[in-house]
Amino acid sequence: MYVCGITPYDATHLGHAATYLSFDLIHRYSLATDKSVSYIQNITDVDDPLLERATRDHVSWANLAESQIALFRDDMTALRVLPPQHYLGAVETIPWVIEAIASLEKRGAIYRVEDDLYFDISSDGSFKSNSTLSVEEQKLIFAERGGDPDRSGKRNPLDCLIWRAHREGEPSWPSPYGPGRPGWHIECTAIALKYLTAPISIQGGGSDLHFPHHSMCAAQGRVLAGADFARRFVHTGMIGLNGEKMSKSRGNLKFVSVMRDEGIDPMLLRIALLSGHYRADREWSDRLLSESELRLNLWREAFSSPYGGHVEGLIMNISAAISDDLNTPKAFALIDEWAKNRIHSLVHAESSDSVNAIGQLSRYLDGVLGIAL
Ligand code: 5CA
Ligand code: ZN
């Protein structure tokens, strides 16, 4: 599984957190069902938004990235997200990008515009069929996500930059194509194919990455590997605040680190963000947070209740819900129901059974859902 990681120019907000929590469930579920998992995540630690923010704030881009990556890792730990097996930055993987560009060149899939290199999307015969958007819509979204559909000299407006030649004031690295830095899409394609064999099981990220990012990875990957890049593209819904997608450009952000500093239990954030279905766009609100607090208190109370016994049925039902496209709303409703029954049960279980059952359930919730009570 390859999941698109952060661009570390600002702190982790609840939208990022929701996305990584969803993939954490897939990771945990795979580990719990004894599948061998290779989970790779990148960090886009050199790209236009990062360089722009560093210039705006008069800080070095490398220091900005380093500090935000450290904050991201602390946030993920607090949210009990298991780390991927490999976690790689764009800067440290530049040699792999250069190798990938050389392979694309051998296949006649790249060309120059001035000193920059572009990937020719027509070299992948299936590019056109991998999106349901019209070409006009694709051009608009491509431009919004850092693309340059109107640059003259390009063969196709949607061809994407894979090597950006050095510009005054920008960092660059040597390459056979002249000094420069990697384009965004080739970064993920090259890192994924270094560790995983196409077709990889999953390329994941938020739904905002569907087009162009994952379409470009699919096309570059197919040309590089001669096979489909990924069997599945998994896209998480967008977390919104006040009716709009939470995003750095809109500035309507709730940062995980700030909320932690305010004393909010990260377990509440985990429960709140997973209480909706991962594919659905969903709204953050104070109400969601207070409902999650009631829920967490209910679950904790049930865990300390001396009453009630068996948990096998509950564990089986939660597993069925999670294996059904990560149906966390259903899984949480099952725990609610169990907790209410347990609190109101007047049947005093054999105390040893009760302790064993609670231990079993606690290990299961911890292992599979990352919920510690
Ligand atoms: N570095 C690239 C991916 S290679 C990037 O998109 N970085 S990011 O920092 O902008 O986003 C990191 C992840 O959070 C991406 O998977 C993105 O789809 C997801 N994301 C961003 N905003 C939201 C949001 N409001 N709700 C849910 N997920 C989001
Ligand atoms: Zn990516």
C-alpha cells in the first residue's frame, strides 16, 4: 500500500488526520488478519507550496519542512497511527526519480520545454479512460493543483512536469538532464515502484488527489512497469469546516497540535474522525467533538462495569463491519449498544470470565481500531 503523504509547510489539520486514520485502519486490519503488509508513505519535502511559504515567512525551506515533519510525526503518534514501514522524503529519493525519468526517456515518454522535462500522457494509451471528467474540467483542476495547461511548447495541455530546471533562488540537485528538482507526480510513482511491484494493491490519499495526481501516477507507472500501476485507488472524503473543505489555501484549519495543546484527548479526535464513513465528505464541528466525548465516556464506563460477560459476538460483528469497506459508523454503533447493555445489565458475570472478556475486547479494539480505553 502506498499512501500519499504530507507537504510539510504547515501543521497537520483534521483533514490530513482523518485521511491517515483511515489508512491506519486498513494497515491495522491487514496486520490483524495476518496479511503481510508493506506500507509506504512519502513526504513532499520540496515543492512549490513549501518554497513559497518559506519565502513568505523568511525561513529556510529545509528547516520549515523538518519542523513540520517532526510535528506531523508527534501528531500521528498521539492519534495512535501506526507508522508505515517506509517513510521517505522527496529530497532523499531524487536518485530514484532520475532513474525513473531515464526509463521513461528510453520509452520515448518525455520531452523538453526549454530546460524543463515533461511526461507525455499520450505514451500511456489508457490515460483518457482513467478519469470520468471532461478534458475542460481536467484542465481546470490540473491548473488548480499546480499544473500548467497553458504553457506553450507542450504537446498536450495535461502533460505534467517531471523535472523542473533550476531557477534563481530555488534549491536544485544535479542530474543528467541539468540541475533541477522533481515534479510532484513522478515523486510518488518512483518511490512506490522502488518498494512495491506493479500492480500495487492500493494507492491511497484524499479524494482531492484523484485527478490529476493519481491519474498521472497511474499513467507514469503503467509506462514504467508495463503493467497497471495500482489495483485500487482508495480515496478518502474531505473534512470540511463551516461548509468548505478544510484546506491551507482557504485557511479554515483546525490543527491537531493546537487541539492537543488545548488539552483535548487525541483519542477523542480519533473517535470523532472515524465516526463517519471514510469515503464520505464530512463536516467537523464542536458538536461532533462533544458527542465523541459522551461516547468515549460510555465505552469507558462499560469497561469498568462489573456486569455482563461474553464479547465474542461483538468482536465478530465489528470485524464484519470493518471488512465491509471500513464501516466504522456501524462498528461504533455496535460498541455503543454493547456498552449500554453492559452498564444496564444486572447479571453479575463470573468475575474471571468478565475480566478475560474485557481483556480480549480491549486488545481487539486497541489492535484493530487503535482505540485505547
Ligand atoms: N504531498 C501531497 C501528496 S503526494 C499532498 O497532497 N500533501 S497535503 O499535505 O496537501 O495533503 C496530505 C494528505 O491529506 C493528502 O492525502 C490529501 O488528500 C489529504 N487531505 C488534504 N486536505 C484534506 C481534507 N480537508 N480532508 C481530508 N483529507 C485531506
Ligand atoms: Zn502522492
